Amino acid sequence: MIDLHSHSTFSDGSETPEELAQKGAEVGLSAIALTDHDTTASHESMAVACDKVGLELITGCEISLADSAFPVMRDGQLSPRGVHVLVYFLSMDPASPVQRLLTRLRQDRVNRNVKLVELLHTLGFEKLTHEDLIARAHGVDSVGRPHFAQAMFELHPELVGTEDELGAWGRVFSEYLGSTGRAYLPKTDLSIEEFVAAAKGSGAIFSVAHPFLNYLESPSPENIMKQMPAVIDSLKQRGFAGIESHYGSLPSETRSLMVKLTRDAGMIPTGGSDYHGAFKADVRLGYGLQGDLNVPNEILDELKDASRLATSAR
């Protein structure tokens, strides 16, 4: 069993790389990808920790990119869709084009967060401060929406309730922080095409994360069959090798349907729990939200083969 989607304290997870590696070994993983947002700074610590517990580590990252092929309506006009993309086997060289773009994405995130604090102030969350968020995230580059939500719960329960209430986290994202929320701000205008081009020939492999959250309002079988084939084909044409079909927060029937559509397109059905520790307390590393996630080991073999082909195609 493998898990190709997890987060640590280097982005918006609650556990250190050391704690994450230990938990991966305890739940029986054979390999794990630490996919912190817009950074690979956690890789060195994670590599040491995984080596100690005998867990294979896959170099990974989750990045925020703009997709103009499937625009959304915002403020009365069409705008590129913000999507999350998983990248595996990316270069760790700080001077590489990929790492330079990650630096740009982290700065975009910092700029977005400053504006988000200002916007939330206008919506009544006047106690929020950028300094408090940085302290919660243990660094300015690590501040993510879960840190905003945590601060909103603690500082303004009169507006959003407390985080231990049923459905509280989903509500604060749908009403404020998510893509349809009143305080949503896109993180970047860096396009999918620009990032894929920068990684060409390096062996990096792209897979769209949680495709339903990115592209569908509802993951019903009807919506999936009607809309996802076009999305999958478009991403394949733009250099993606995978689709996160084995996504840990979806029921098994939906995962099976997505695996079929991905295989039909000649792509790799990647998968993972999207583990964030205490920030998503009901999501288990390796097993997901439903508790029945089991990403097959052979998926990793397919990704390695694809990476070798991508490197040889230089």
C-alpha cells in the first residue's frame, strides 16, 4: 500500500516529516510522497526520517496553477480556474527552472495571504493578523487556508462557530475560504502550460490532484461521465501522465469510475489520502476518509517508468 498525497508542517499539515514517516510505517505503507504546497523544503528531513523506518520516499509537491482551458465566472467575467497539481520526481536543484517557479509560487502565496487578511477584516474577522498566522504555520511560506480557518474558529466563534462542531471545517471553506466562498482569492496566475514546459525533460510527472474539487461542482456519476473525459483528455494533451483517481475522500464507487476513465485515456490513476493530520482529523494516512483506500503498489512502478521515459525524451 502506498500514499502519494500527504502534507507536513512545512505547508498545511499538523505533523512534522519525522512524525509523518513514523505514522506511515505504523499503518503499513511501503512508500509515501510528501506533497507539501509549493515547496520541497521538507524533503531532506523526510528522507532521513523515512530511511530510519524503512519507508520509500517519493519526491513530491502540490502546486497551485491556473487553467485557462476550463475558465470560471468570477465578478461577472471569465477567469482561469485555480487547480491543484501533484508533481512527482521533480528536480531538487535550487537553480532548476522548476525550483525557480516554486519560489515564485511561494511569493504569490505570501501576497495572497496579506490580501486575504485584509478581505476577512472587511467581513468581520478583525482579530486576524498576519503575524498570528505565521506563528501558527511556523513560517511565512507555510501559511495556508487551514491556518486561516483555525484562527477564524479560535478568534471569531461568533461568526463561524468552533472547529469541533459537526461540519465546521467544511462550512468555513464553503462560506469563506473555498473557491465559492466570500473570501476566496486565487493564489497565482502561473499557468499549467508554463510549469509543464519548465519541467520538460527533467523526469517530473504531473497528476491533477482531487479532480472533483478542481473541476466539478458535484462528483455525481452523471457529472463525472459528462464532464471528466474532456478534462482528462485536455490534461493529457498538455503533458499530464496521471489523474488522482484513488482519492481518499471519495467513496469506492466513485474512485472505481475515475480509475476506469483514467485507464481508458491511457493515463495513470494516481492516489493518496490527502493527509493533513489534525487539520483533517477524519482523514487517515493511507486509508483516507472512508477508511477503505488502498492505492496499489504497481501505480508507483508505472510512475517510475513514466519518469524514466520523460527523462530520456530530452
